Amino acid sequence: MTRSDTTQIHRAWWKECSVYQIWPASYKDSNDDGIGDIPGIVSKLDYIKNLGVDIVWLCPSYKSPQVDMGYDISDYYSIADEYGTVADVENLIQGCHQRGMKLLMDLVVNHTSDQHEWFKQSRSSKDNEYRNWYIWKPAKYDEQGNRHPPNNWVSHFQGSAWQYDELTDEYYLHLYATEQPDLNWEHPPVRKAVHDIMRFWLDKGADGFRMDVINFISKDQAFPDAPVQDPRSIWQWADKYYANGPRLHEYLQGLGEILKEYDAFSVGEMPFVKDTQEVLKAVRYGRNELNMIFNFEHVDIDHGKYDKFEPGEWKLTDLKDFFERWEKFMYENDGWNALYWENHDQPRSIDRYTNAKEEHRLVASKLLATLLTLQAGTPFIYQGQELGMSNVPIEWGIEEYKDIDCLNHWHGLIKHKHFDTKAQEIAKREYQKKSRDNARTPVQWSSAPNAGFTGPNVKPWMSVNPNYVRINAEAEVEDPNSTYHYWAAVLGLRKKYLDLFVYGNYDMVDRDSQEIFAYTRQYENQKALVVGNFTDKTLDWSFAARGIKGVKEVLLNTYEGVEKASQRFSGESWSLRPYEAVVVLVQ
């Protein structure tokens, strides 16, 4: 794998970092109201620092009605009362900086809350100065005089993407919840307002932003119908009409100018990206748009044809193909990858990417940590992932779920004439596998009541996973063989061999295997081999048969220490135990 245009490696501080993501409502409750808060996060900064991460990413904590857990913002300059105050955020920034870490804020500017003052003004009359801050369109009428939305676009949270507003007799666009109207980035004052928000938080010491669905900010101004009849297929046309729109890169460069001025970090959420050149424009070094983006292919891998809550099947080669394509593409074209298994919108990785039974869950969580962290890119760890937290219990009823996406899907099914008992069971099974609630249960700090997340006599905003009695931070910090300490080890290894694991090239090994995930990293004369067994069987695997020379040194193993592992991985053929991973330097 070589660079197509230059052999120069562009070094950057953010390439060498790792990121720890925090969902504030579920992290740590400091005042016993059942909701996590920013002082609670501050109280755990030493725990985060000891993990070995460099950047803390704080999910939206701004003033919000919480229709979509803070992604519906009503005031970008204030903090939600349940989370704390602006002063608390300043304290968090200072606490991170004192420990040599940086703080990343969440920038949600494709849409606001319908309770934002901008939107309140916008919907008040067609003549209001804020009218053009949002996307308003007149209705369409059929021959019978029936009113219809301006086009057939669908919301990501079910139903039409247009909401009729009686006061001004027009529809506004909302690609997400009805209460999340889309901003009109064509209107220059909107862009200036976003730039002002960025400067406000950067001036307070924030070190950059994760940018929510940032590739949706430019829409096709013709707002055409998607040329399909089945509304489930309209998703397939998103990239044509509102993802990666005609002025996207102009807008991103406007954001990039501010980021460059502050030497700030940026990672963009960019779903529905099918054109690799569009990605490259956003992240190529020197373009001054974004440092990296989140790709969605590997987290859509188990989705059905039309809907993530439909059953879907995948093979290990599908997963390997995704990583290989993007690793090579970014390396050869001077881009950069954001590496992740989990985040606030995704289920727990151990339940999604492995079939590990209880006896193998510890080593399986270490396997996933190894294979992700040592690839080329910046690794992102989501709260609780470092503990091996799992999906919600399979016994959960629908009344336990909080996710608007999941609940809207359920209510939509209830209205469907074919929603029988079998359909209900399929839906519930898929929610337990893929609902966003899987990532949002409170962090399991101890075996105390409520997992130590909140007081023992307090009802947490969301139920705690009952397995906290055996999976919790207190126990794992004390146990040198835990998932927590293994994450610290693999992040430490990445730093120790910085040139190799950050700037080295990437090549897939044993590409066609449905059982083994293996790759090499090479920088100049130094080469490492990373191998993982994705099955619950013991497998014999020969690296010599794959054209790799002898082992020089064992760097890491998911079952045992380096000294003991060195005896097992000295020969040319290895016996890999269930879900075992090993990292070795090779000749």
C-alpha cells in the first residue's frame, strides 16, 4: 500500500490522539437527581486519564427540551439545567487541560429545537427577519384540493420530513424529529451565527468539535421528489438531494477557517456518503475542512434492506472489506480515518460483532479493542466500552426504551394492518440488538445499588443494566486482567510505537478467511502483525503460509502476559484460542 501522489507523511497532533466519548445523561450523577451531569464527569477525569486517552468528547449538553436527548438545541450559549452551567463546562475544560487532555464539544447545526428563539421568530410570520433562517415551503395540492407536503422526503425518525404549520400556511423541513427544524444554510446570517457559536466555545478553551450530520447542511435547492414509489427506498437517494449538497464544501471551508485559526480538532458525522471523492474533499490534508469523518458502512452492516430494525446478515469478510478499503483509500490519498465500534447511536460492539458466550466475553472485548486501535486512524472509545458493557437485557419490554427513533418505529408498526404478534417479536428482538438505548444505559461504576451511577434511593432516568454487579469500573480498575486495563495497554502500545501504528501502512492478511481478522502495519523497517480469532473455536493459523517471516517479539496478547505468550507465538504456526488476539513484531 503506497501513497499515490507523495511519499511525505503529514504529521498532526490529532492523528496521534485517542478520543473518549461521554453521553452526559448516563455518565455520572453528582447531585442524586437520577441524571448524569458535568460535575459528575469532572469527578471521573482521573479515571479517564488513567485509561490513556487524549481527548474527551462531550455529547450535547446545551439547553434543550430533550426531545432527542439534547440534539434539539434551544440555546447554544447555555447549558441544560440538568447537566449544570457554563461555569461547570469551564471547570471541565480546565480539568482536562490540567491532566494533559483536550475537550471536544458537540456542534449540532443542521437543525435546532423548535423552541429555539430563532425558530419561534421564524414561524411567527412570513415577514419576520428570521423567516429565512429555516426551510419553509408552500404545500402542494392535488386535483381534489387535498394538501400534501412539498416533496416525498422522509424523516429519519419515521414519517414525512415536512411539518405543516397552520399559522403561516406553509411546511418546514425536519430531517429528524418534528421538533428539530432544519436550518437554512443558504442564508448568510445562519452561517455567521454558527461561526459565532464556534468562537464562543473555542474562546472558553474548548479544543474542537464533533459535527453532527454535517454533510446535511447543503440541500438541493430544487427540493425534488425522490424518484421512487416505495417510501422505504427514499433513503437510497439521500446523498443526491440533501447529503453532500452542492455547497457543502464551501460551508465546510468556512468552518475550517475558524478551526485552523485555533488549531482545533474536528470530526464530522457524514452519513449516506457513497462518493469517495466527496469524502476526500472533506478530509484530505490541507483542504482545511474536517480532520476526519465517521463512516457508517460497518455500523450499517446488520441492517435490513430498507430499515435498520429489519433483520440483516453479514460475514466477517464484509467487515474486513470495509476496513481495508477505507484504510487504503485514506492512506493513499492523504486523508484520515476515525476508528470506532461504538457511539451514542450504536449498540454495544461485543453483542454486535461477536457471538461470544459468557465464558468468552472478556477476551472478546479485548479482541475488538486490539483490532480497532492498531489500525491507521484516530480511535474513538465510547463510555462503558472500556468495561465491556453490553446491550440491554433481552427481557426488556418496550416500556423500558427511551430512544425516539425506536419508539417512533414501534408506534408506526402499531398503525400497520399487518402488525401481528410475530411482527412485534421481530421488532423487539431487533430493538434489543440495534436500538440506540443499548449505548445509553447508565455507566456501571460499582456493584452498589444503581451501579454507583446515582444514589441508592434514586430512580435513574434510564434503567441500569442488571449485569452491573459483575461488570463495573470499580472491579475492573482493581483487576489487572480486566477489559479496562487491556484498553489502557493497547492505547499505550499505540503511543509507544507511534510511527508504526499511527503513520505506518496497512495491509490485510488472510483476506478471504471468515474466521481470522489479520493485518500488518509497517513503517520503514519496522513491521507488526495483528491477528484475531473471531470464533469460539481454537484455530490453527500459520503466518508463514501467508508470506510473513519470523516473529521478533510479542507485544500484546488478550489471554496472558507477553512473557508467557512469547512461548506460544514463537513458531510459524499458532493455535489461536476462542476470540484470541495477538500483536507481534515480525521480520
